[in-house]
Amino acid sequence: MPQIAQIAATYASQIFWLLITFGLLYFVVGRGMVPKIQATVDNREARIAGDLAAAEAARAQADTVEEAWRLEMDAARSAAQAETTAAKQRAAQAFEAQVKAADADLAERLGHHDLAIANAKAEALANLQGVAADAARDLVAKLSGAQVGQDAAADAVRKVTAHG
């Protein structure tokens, strides 16, 4: 069979060209293109890793800034609370001082008014005794026709008012 005799010659040339083609492909693709692709992939991975590291550093810095801001806000809040408390205390002390001053002023006025009332009462009582003495003298003169002196009438009124 002639077909079988040709197999070795045909396959030998095909295997030869197959090896040459794979060799060229290996050197062109394997040695030329793959290192460039690998370098690109490595650069991309390095850039991604750098970006992730920068993002992590930025997040850490943001956390630090946020913590400092919170501490500052807490301190400001505490200072504001202390200032408010102090202002309330000052206002209460000022109000208490005003109330004490007003109480003292009112007590002084009340004392003056009580004194004025006592003086007016004493004057009214003195006038009342004088009027009562005049009325008693006039009644004695009208009823009995006797004349009583001013001193005797005043003395009689004093005795009656003293004993009730």
C-alpha cells in the first residue's frame, strides 16, 4: 500500500513545520508579548495597591481628624455648660441682692409709715381727748348749768378712757 509508505515522509515534514511554528510562537508570544503583558499587570496591581494604601492612610487621617474634632466639640460643650452654670449663679446672686435691697427699702419705708401712723394716732387720740373734754364741759354746762374748767374736764375724760 502506497498510502502507508508515504505516511512517514508526510508526517515528518508536518512535524518539522509544526515544531518550527510552535518555536516561533513560543519566542514571539512567550518571550516578547507575555513579559510586556505581565509588566502591565504588575504595574496595575502596584497602582491598585498604592491607591488602597493611600485610601487607608486618608481614612486613618480622617479618623484622627474626626476624633480631634469630637474632643474639641466636647471641650467646647463642657466650657459652654460651665459658662452657663456660672451665668445662672451670677444671675441668681444678682437677683438675690436686688431682692435683699428691695426688702431693706420696703422695711425702711414700712418703718417710716408705721411711725407716721403711730404719730397720727397719738395726735388723733390727743385731739380726741381735747374734743371729748370740750364736749363734756359743754354737756355739763347745758345739763346742770355749772361751769367746769378745761383742766377738770380733760382730767375726767382721761380717767374714763383709762378705766374704760
